[in-house]
Amino acid sequence: MIYFDNAATSWPKPPGVAEAMTRFLEQVGANPGRAAHRRAVESGRIVYGAREAVAELFNAPDPLRVVWGKNVTEALNLALCGLLRPGDHVVTSSTEHNSMMRPLRALEREGVEVTVVQCTPQGQLDPAGVAAAIRPNTRLVALNHASNVVGTLLPAAEVGAICRQRDVLLLVDAAQTGGAYPVDVQANQIDLLAFTGHKSLGGPMGTGGLIVGGRVDEAQLEPLMRGGTGSRSEHELQPDFMPDRYESGTPNVVGLAGLAVGVRWLLARGVDAIRAHEVALARALIAGLQAIPAVIVYGTLDAGLQTATVAFNVAGMAPSEAGLRLDDEYGIMCRVGLHCAPAAHKTIGTFPGGTVRFGLGAFNSMDEVEVALAAVRELAGEVQ
């Protein structure tokens, strides 16, 4: 079995992740912040330890401004729906995932103005296009850091500098880069960073959140929901301080226990080392696919300009058929179709059919890349 679906969810998880989750269930199990007994205190320590790990990974100065949620989708909805009001203007790109586009389109129906800056057919974004789209009423620029379809990196640092010059907030979707590519919220001047735990951070599903930078006034960022936080319980109004303002209800502590271990593993190994490993794999995969006459590879075709996510098609074969046969006949697990990103597929010219996507990760090997290339050669040979 070869697992090439890491762009959706990483597998396997780093050593110790499952054990940390089991330990919480078997030895702790209590609700954090709701009692003073020893297990509740330990549960609270796990939650805060995970905040510290995430803050260290992304160079966020204050762990208390790491807000937990289920995933990037929830984090993006918090940022977009919490900040934008009728009459506000937001700038985004043409390679966004539906977790960005669907809330934006819903807000557009309520009076928020949305400008989509066109990327190249390779998925690249010119920062000058973002600058030109900013208006006097622009409140936010909202971009993915890398496409989930072709892996192309967007110029977050350059756009961050533009946003600071124009006094506009920058929201970055780091679903595809967090843990796989260096992300520094201070150096890149990112005001809001949405991250997920279950991809390259090495944690389980149901973990993620939003890092809220110091330029964001939390009084202007409305919560998605309100309820019990374990703090200020004498009041029926939502707490007005971080992170409690945005964390109503019992958190996923068992998941955060695993996430903390995954992130600490990343910090120990080094994101730069993981990045170098994945670039080498992606470079070999792209070159091998390009050498197959019936295969079309999308994106920049430069592993240094993207994540280790590679999209391709076999001419004359539907992506769904290619993906099914890769699984059934060769044991290669990948993703096919539109990848919840129709805008990106329209940009690269693969809508509505989509592509086959190989999402490589930290635990994949060069041997697996060679086996996968041999499998694609056999499929492509049938349609030549």
C-alpha cells in the first residue's frame, strides 16, 4: 500500500500521537477549566501545551491568541464572518478552496464586496494584482498559502507587506503549508492564520484553529458561537478576552493531546528538513510524470515553487477511472476530481473533469515514487 493522499489528511501520524491520545482517555479524561481537581488541571495543561507548541511552530508571540476549532474551515469562517460587514471589501485569489469561497459567496449576498484576483494557469499570483485590487473600503485580503490542487505557493510575505502599507488585514489559509513549509506569522506579516491539525501538523482530525495577530481588534471579531467557557460563569454575556471569547463548549482535548505531540515532533525534526525531503520527492515525481507521453502535469512543474502535491491527468482516461485502478490494481491511494476547489480547476483548465492528485508527505519515500511512476506508465501505455 502506498498512501499518496496527504494533501487531504496525513498518514501515518508521527510516533507518540496515538499514545498521547490514549493516555488522555485512559488516565486524564476530565474537562479543562471547569473544575479544580487534579485531572481537570492536567487537562488544562494539555490544552495550553498544545497552544504553546502551535505558537512556537508559527512564531506567534502569544499562545493565548491561538484559538482552537475543528479545522481550517471553521477558522476561516470565524475570520471571514466575524470580521466582514456589509459594505466591506475583501480580496481573494482564483485558486481558493471552497472553505474560503463558500463563506465569501454567502457574505457577498449580504452586502460584502468580493474581488477575485486571477492567478496564472500554473496557479501563481502576482502581488501587484492584489495591490491593484485594494480599495478604500477593503478590510481584508484572504488567500491560501498553497493550492490544494497543484500545490503552487502564493506570495504571502509580499502580500503581507502590501497589506501593512495599505492598512489592510491579511488572512492566510495554511491548510497545505502548516508543517510542510516554513510559516512565520511575524516575518510574513500575517494577521490571521488558519491552520488544521490533521494534515502536515501530524495531529488527528477535528483539530485546528485560528491565530489572531495583534493588529486584529477582538472587539471587532465576532464569535461564531457563544456558550460556556469555564470562565466568568457568573455572567450571561460572552467573555470579551482571548481565547475564551471564541472557545465555547468543551474542547477536543483528546485531539489536542495528539496534536501537541505531532507539532513537537515537527519542531524536533525541523520543518526545513521535512521541506527538503518533500521537494526531492516532488521533483522526482514531476520529472517522471513529464517523461510519460500520455500524461499531462499541471502547476509550475518546479518543486521549489510548490508543496509536494502534484496534479496530473492521463490523456483519454477519466481521473475517476485512473484513481480507481491505481488503488485496486497497484495499491496506490490518491485523490481524484475537483478537490473541493472548482475555482482552482477553472484557473488551471481542468474544470469540470478535475485531475488525479498525488499528495506526498513526510513519511513517503523515493521508492514509493518510483513504484507510482511505474503504475502510471502502465495505465498511460493502454491509451497511447
